[in-house]
Amino acid sequence: MTSSDGPSVAARAVPRAPGEPRSTAPAGEGVPTRRRATVHPGAWWLWAISLGTAATRTTNPLLLALLVAASAYVVATHRSAAPWARSYTAFARLALAVLLVRLVFATVLGSPIPGTHTLLTLPEIPLPHWAQGIRLGGEVTAEALVFAAYDGLKLATLLICVGAANALASPSRLLKSLPGALYETGVAVVVALTFAPHLIADVQRLRAARRLRGRPDRGIRGLLQVGLPVLEGALERSVALAAAMESRGYGRTAEVPARVRRTTAALTLGGLLGICAGTYGLLTAEGGGYGAPLLLAGTAAALAGLRLGGRRSLRTRYRPDPWDTRAWLVTGSGVAVAALLTLASARAPEALHPGVVPLTAPTLPLWPAASVLLALLPALVVPRERS
Amino acid sequence: MIRFEKVSVTYDGAARPSVRDVDFEVPEGELALLVGPSGVGKSTVLGAVSGLVPHFTGGTLGGRVTVAGRDTRTHKPRELADVVGTVGQDPLAHFVTDTVEDELAYGMESLGLAPDVMRRRVEETLDLLGLAGLRDRPIATLSGGQRQRVAIGSVLTPHPRVLVLDEPTSALDPAAAEEVLAVLQRLVHDLGTTVLMAEHRLERVIQYADRVVLLPAPGAPPVMGTPTEVMAVSPVYPPVVALGRLAEWSPLPLTVRDARRKAAPLRDRLADAPARPEPGAGVPGEDRRATPPAAGRGSGRLFRRRPAPGPRQPHPADAHALTVRRDRVTALHRVNLTVAPGETIALMGRNGAGKSTLLSTLVGLLEPTTGTVTVGGATPHRTPPRELIRHVGLVPQEPGDLLYADTVATECAAADQDADAPPGTCRALLSRLLPGIADDTHPRDLSEGQCLALALAVVLTARPPLLLLDEPTRGLDYAAKARLVTALRGLAAEGHAIVLATHDVELAAEIAHRVVLLAEGEVIADGPTAEIVVSSPSFAPQVTKILAPQRWLTVAEVQEALG
């Protein structure tokens, strides 16, 4: 296995001469994942989602900042050089925008938080009586702003955690772990997702081309004029991709007896109905008795349907990511953070939700802060990817 | 292995069939080349092999196509996926996954091969195509040649018995093209794969072909034979065949090596012939050319420039110590370039050497990181677009990017308006460049050559003294290329300075006065065409290689010298 060659091999390697000794590839069974010292993408997503969950448990800016710092450190040390890893920056910008928008709204539209420290007074625009409850302008208090900042920071942290998941494991890698019956749908979704980045690239190219025609390349009119060519181009590319996928065997299915097909349909539909009815039962007051068993039965039937449906699919998996000890550790560290913060918010709500009225400086609660640091565990147990 | 029986294809809404009476057979283990002018239905024939025509494209297929005994009428493309591998013109449109290794495995996953078989074949294919160092790389970061090899590899892993390729080398630089062709030849020789490919650049591929299928004209039945037989009658042929026909060599040579063996008498005749003219000679307005005829020949080391008449005008383009950095990569490094009026410069170099970046900087699409660039005295990225088009015009790699309107007529009218030119200017230019384009055609329905002509006319409407072209011959057949050469020579004679980035050595030999070679963003050679290309094995045109050590560049020159 030539795994040690790495990207240092000349970018344009010449095909080997026939006589040259060729490295023999080991067969698939039991091959250690020496090259792919990566963690199951599902583990990264669970870790990131858990951190996001933890972020929703608190409004303490110090804890939130600690969460962001911990996830950012892991991303900085473990993201690959791949283009999708750059999405982290985009998510960070989005988070910042969310925070700013939240603050602007609190300033302009006022806030229900009663405050005494007036920072400035905007001219208030009187609104007709049917718009009661909405205020434009007026007093802006420090309490309202601080509350908005805490709230915005919570949302921003959540977004940054999702960005971390994107940077550490591309969604299409996650796709490989989907059950066979859902794979084809998954591919369609992922291909649709790549549509947007391509569209943006096209818009940039065509706006540049406008400059070559002597027209201004900025402004909304420029955007509108390239709209149609961009859509045409995107459509053409989609058709070309569909043709390529078709000729590469996408959608090949195995012959399945009619009986199995009917059973699959019945199980899936019945299972979904069961899940709906069971959820309804659980949520309503009088359905407590039948809710839980119906939900369980429905889930079981739907899973069986999926499994049976997988028979129609011929697909095999090339080097599926194994769920190993590292994956458990990564997931575990995330879940632990979420669980500990949930526990802390129940035990000591005042430390995790610093008071706004009256204004107090937030303090760093020791035990919750220590538990947030658990999120750094992946940085220690997962070896770095080669860049 | 591939058998066409009386095949005709009529697309929905078309008045007449795109191809008719196509009847040929490609035996197992042969490399067959599909040639013909643009628009004769080469892509349709290729699509019929993989079943995409008619299952995916629609239309009516008459006759019968069988591949490895399977009838494409009853087998959908996905059911042929295990015997036919198809690579289209644009490898980027072909990729489904993100990384090289996953892409190689994708086809096999669809076919449901066992994991250990997949693993073995991926490793074999990585070695076969020299991709082992790229296995983890995201596809988006690969160069053109690497992408093409990954695309070929991705259809190779299911071990198809037939490989269908549409213009596999047209976007590649000469070295990368040879790399891809070497791989194909190895597949044919070692694995017995049957290959059917269409390619416009015959000088690159003809020597690898076992047989040639020629579609001489739209709707005409194909001619089938060995390369030598077909090239004797073909309307499209590479320079080596053109020289062979001129010198009446029989049998016709197809490779430089064969031609050199026969060329000794021709070299003797040419040695006595009158002095070799410079490229671009014989063009009307020769006296206005920037090159004094003696400058490029013999002792002329430097390209002397005639002083500009009257008050000294700024150069059409002037770059000094130009450095451009994009995404933390240095695309250009301390490039100096001066372009004189009436001069034609060919920018050459590998894919990714910085040719397109240099052109983009000259039209102000990119800002120099350090150094200066001026076009006609103006700084491109600070000049408003309306003003800039009077100094410089660029025809991008995809000429269609310049076109927005629904019809050719409105496109031309818009161009007149953009350039403040009298109405009808653009249309007149277009008719001069390429007659016979109807006013009401949609720009997307134009052929590659027509689209290029329209984009060129649009750019020329503002009369820019400097004209830039990025890969103008991609997808053009020899006839369209010859028309382009005539048009560009005419423009140079009128005093337009032309800079073209190209991989096409034959084009450079035909029209360029000067060649600038770029490598990794630096200028590594800059001088008269004859001196630069003769000294480089990969950038020398075929005629130069055949007649070395004499310095001839094109068949036209040889013909003129012989009288």
C-alpha cells in the first residue's frame, strides 16, 4: 500500500512503465485504517450537535465563549485542507451577523425587559392603535441590550457548532453511512446541495464577463441580467451530471419478488402511521396508555421496512468509516458536555443564566466551565489529518 | 465489440436525422477514432454507444446498436454501465463525489461489487493512472490533466470492456494530453479495452488509432478504414498529413517519425528555396507589421519594435514586475511583458501556469498584488468598464459567457450600444468574420466556431487596440480554426495587438510573432516564435519537428517556398 507517498509525490506523476514493480494492494478484509486516521463523520456531527445542545442550556457569555473556543480549537487542529472545510469561516460570519441583527432589533424595536440604565433615546415613531404592542424607537436601556446580546450569543454559538460539524466532516461523507434503501435519495439531496455553490460561482463568472462587455459589474441590474444565463448554465450542468450518473450505473436495482415489494411498502407505511399515532398519543393527555407501545411498534415496522427495502439496492460500500473507540470518545465527550450543562442548569440556574435586571457581571461557574472543557477531548484522541 | 447497423438518429423537433446510415463495427481491443468536422454528429454516435442516445436525450433511434452483444434499445444506460465507460467533454460535470478515491469507487459501488474487489481495483487504477499521490485530494483542487485522468479512472474501475471518450485532450496542455493518451494506449495494449473516441486535435491522437471512422458531412454515411486510408480522403487532417499530401508521399505518414524518414528530399529542395518568410507574411498590410522581416530570422535575437509613428503613444499593454496572488497561491510572479501595436503574442505553458490570470489582470478582472500593469496608458482595474473596452477586449475561455441576449441581432445591437458604435457595426464585423449566421438564431444554438465569432465581433465593436483570447481553438475543427487564423491575421494587419493563451502549438506557429512561455507564474522564455518553439520538444509544431534542423513552422510556409 502506497499510503506513505502522500501528496508530496509530484502532482503530475507519469504513468508507470509496464515493467516497473507495482505495489501490491492488500485485499479489503481486515485492512487496518492506517491511512484514514479519521473518525466516523457521524461522531463529529453528534459531538457538534451535543455542543449546540449545551449552548442552548445557558446564556452565560463566559460559558458560551468557552464553548466556541473549544470547538474552534478542535476545528483549527483537525479540519482538512478540503474546500468544504472553509465553510467554518462562513458559519462564523453568519453567527456574527445573527448577533448583530439581534442587537439592532433590540435597539430599534425595543425590548420587553424593564431597564433603568438608559443609554440613549431614539425618536419614537407613533404607530396606529392596531399596531399595539409594537414599538419603533424610544428608550434603549443597557439591560435590554445585554439581554439581546446574551440571547444572540446563544444562537451564534449554535450556528458555530453546526459550522464545526461541516468543517470536520463533509455532509456527503455522512451520506455513506445512510441505509441502502435511502442512499439514492441521499445522493439526490447532496447533488442538490452542491447546486448552490455552483450557482454562486457562475454568477461571479458572468458578472466578471459583464465587465468585458463594458457594463458595470456591480449593482442589482447586473445581477438580474445574468440571472437567465446562470440558470440556463446550471440546468445544463445538472443534466450533464444526471447523464454521467446514469451511465455510471446510478439507480441500478435488483429484481425483487413482488411479494417482498408489497411487504416493504406495507411495513414502511404502517410503521410511519404507527409513529404518527403514537406521537399523538404521547402528546395528548388521554392517550397516555396506547402512545408508547404504538410508537415503539411503528418505529420497529418502519425500520424493518427500510431494511427490506435495502434489498432492492445492489449498492456496496467502499471502505465504510468504522465506528471505533475514537468515535465513541468523540461522541461521548460531546454528550457529556451536554448532559453536564443540562444538569447544571437544573441545579444552579442562576450561575448559567446571569441576571439582567438588575445588571450583574457574569461569573464563571467552576464546575460547568470544567465540563465544557471536556469538549476538547477530540483534540487529544484524534490524530491530525495530513494537510 | 461495438456494432452499428444502419443507425440513424433523429432528435425531437429536428427536420432531418442528425446521423444517417451509420454502419460500422469496432472489434475488441482496438482504439477507434471518430473524426469529422463540427456538427456532423460525433457526440450523437458516442452517446448511442453508452445508450444515453436515445434513452436520456430523447429522439428516435433507427437501426441497431449492440455493445458486447447487448442491444441498446432494450438496455438502459445504467444496465450498460458494467460494459461501457463514458467520459464526456467536461470532466467536472462527471464527478459525483468529493475526493479522488471515492470517485474511483463510485461506479463500482453502483454495480454492487464486493468490498475487497473494489479496494484492489482502486489501488490498481491509482497506480495505472499515476494518481496514487492524489488519492485523498478534493477533486475541486485538481488541475485539468489530473481531472481528466480521474474521470477516466472513475469509469475504468468497473472494468468496462468499452471506453467511450469525447474530446479527452482538447482542454489539456501538450504534456498532459500525452499523459492521458499514454494511459489509453496502455489500456488497449495491456487490458484489451476497446476504445472509441472523438477528437478534433488529430495531430495528438492519430498515431494511436488502429482505425478511423470518418463522418465526412452531416447526414453522410461514415467512411471506415485504417488511419492512412482515411486520412487520404478526409476533410480534416493534421499538419503531418497536410505536408504528406503536399509532398505527395505515399503511403501517407501519420507520425513525425514516419514523415522524417521520407522528408530528406523535401529538406534538400527547401534548402535551395528562397528565404523563409516570417509568420504573418503575405497578409495585407504587411508593411505596417510591427516586425521588420529580418528581425526574427538568423541573427535576430531580440524582437525589435518599430518606433510608434508620430507622438509616442503608450503601448497597448505593459506589465512591469507584475505579481498576482490568489487564495494564498502566487499565480504570477514578477512578470514583465510589453505588447506593441500589430503584434501577435502566444502565451503558452502548462494548465495552471498563470496564462488566464495574466489575461484577467490585463482586463482588470484581477488586481495586481504588486507591480504595475497598464493597457494603452490606463490602469485596468481602476478604469470604468465602459472606458476600458476601448483599450482592451477579452474573449474568455467560454465565449458564451459574453452573450446574454435571445438572438444574434439583439446581441449585436446591445454591443453597439455598449460601445457607442454606430448601429450595425457589430453585425458588419460578424458578417466579415463568419458569414452566414442568421439574425434570429439563439446564441446557445450556435456551434463553437460561430459562438466564438460572435463573441469576437462583440468585443471588437469597441475597436480595442489590444485583443486578448483565452484558448480560442478549444472545440474548433480545422476549418473553423483556419477561419479564425485568417481573421486574426487580418486584425493584426490592421494594427490590433493580439495576445492569445493557447495549448495549440499549431495555432501559435501559424499566427504568433512572439511566444511567451509561462511556468509556475513566471516567464521562462520570451522571443520570436521560430526560436522559442523550435527549441522545445513539447511546443514545437509537427512541421518543425519533421523538417528540423531547418526552421519551418507551417505547411503554408513550405508550400509558398516550393512555389
